[in-house]
Amino acid sequence: MKVKILHWMLIFVALAMKANANELSWDFNPYAFQYDMTVYVDILSIDGKSVADKSTYQIAAFCNNECRGKAVHKTDGAHPYIYLRVRSNKAEGETISFRVKDVATGKEAFATETITFQSQQTMGFPSSPFLLNVKNEYGVTFVMDGVKQTQNLCYGDSITAPKNPEKLGYTFTGWTPTVDATVPAHDVVYTATYKVNYYKLTYVLNDTIFAEDSLAYGAAISPRVVDISENETFSGWEGIPATMPAHNVTVYGSTMATGIKGICKAETFVTVYALNGTVIKRNVNKRHLTKVLRPGLYVVAGKKVWVKYNE
């Protein structure tokens, strides 16, 4: 039991130290600096909108992320104002920026204005303070083919979208919603939209274009049917894929007669070639061919002929 209590106490102390560490970023020791200047400051706008109740916001001066002073809300009669003493160990020249914290949420924002430190100087007046335009940071996310790319930008910053994000088999068409020119006062997500590409599938039969199809990327391919006679065979389409890839495709096929009678009549005179182009017989008719051809593969009348026996 004691071990558990000690365990939870250590966790509580760690969380408290972490919270204090976050607060320390706004803490400073005014006695650690030699010089100071006075700034009467006020919030003109946050994310482009005026602020009705400024008492809920805390203002601090920073130099290179080191806190150099925290503003105090004061009242001069019926007129409230914000008083800030800025410290430095240099008499002049340091650039001072401003941060604003929402006391209720703890969220920090950044003022666009900066000043140059000048010891013993006063900037602004209670009735005419130095005005700050404050900007919060927001997430700007681009989703491209399921991949997210996020960056944090301040309100009003320019938004630059990735150029023409690629997706295999598709063409980029734009963003949904349309990308804003500048960061709005909230997180935004833009999703790339695409249209599917179409590619050409060319069928070449017996060294001649047989058909051409235009198919969408990824579409299932139903091979073209080749009508053949009872005396012919079809080789099938060589290299035909199951689905359409992201490029044009050419497939090849051939038909072959299964006998002399399938390609010529008895009185027809033809020339017979070997597959390598050598002439076997010239100007002979079917009746003569059936007597002299041995079983084998020939080219007759531009077609491959398989002779199984003397026909």
C-alpha cells in the first residue's frame, strides 16, 4: 500500500514540475537585468478580430525566447490600460517581440509587431498604447493519396499547396475544399482529388492490328475473342494482363490452320514456305501438296499450317 502511495506521489510531483516548467517560460528575474524601458501596450486584434475583454489575456515581452517582462493591467480613473516594463542587459539594440496567452486555455499566440529596445525610453501612452495584432497558430494539412502532410502556420500566413501530387494511374485535378490563400482562424484539411487515366490496349493478330480498346487504369480486362474456322487454332493473346496497368499495352496472337484443306481449294496454286522463309514449293495446287509435304509446320498463303500427315 505504501509503495502504491509513493508511486502516485512521484507521478503527481512529476506532473507538477512539468506544469511549473511550462510556466517558467514566462517567468523572469527583473534584478538580473541592468536596463529597462516602458511600453504601454494593448491588443488591437486576435486573428483579425477585435477583443472585447482583454483582461483574460496576459502579455509578455521576449527576446530570443527569453522572457523580459510581463504586462500588468491597470486603471487610470475609468480608463484601463496595460503597463509593461521591458528589461535588457544591453542599453539598446535588442529586438523585442510579444506573446499573448489566453489565461483560460493557456494557449499562446504571437504578435506580428516588434520593437527595438532603448533604455529609459517610453513607447506609447495609456490613452494611445502600442497596439498588437496577435495571431494564433493552426494546423494546415494536405492529404495526398492517403498520406498526410501537416505544418503549423499563423493566422493570415500564405498557404502554399504541394504542386501536382502524383498518384499511379491517375491525374491530379485539384484540392477539396479549395485551398485558401491565407490561413483561416481554425485548422484546415485539404484533400487531393484525382481522375482515373485511360490507356490503350492494342491487339495484334498475325502481325496486323486486330482491335484497340481504351481502358481505365485497374479495369479488369476481358480479352478480345478471335473467330476461327474448324480448321484453325488460335494461340491466345501473349502477355495480356489481368487488369489495365498505368501504360499502353500491346498484345500479340496468331492463328494457324490445321491442314492444307483449311486454306486452299484443290485447284488453287500456292507457294509453300518453311518458317524461316525458305521456299519449299512454288506454284503447286492442293492435290500436289498433299502428296509431297511431310508432316510439319509450314507457311501457306500467309498462314501457318500444321500438317500432321499427308492429306
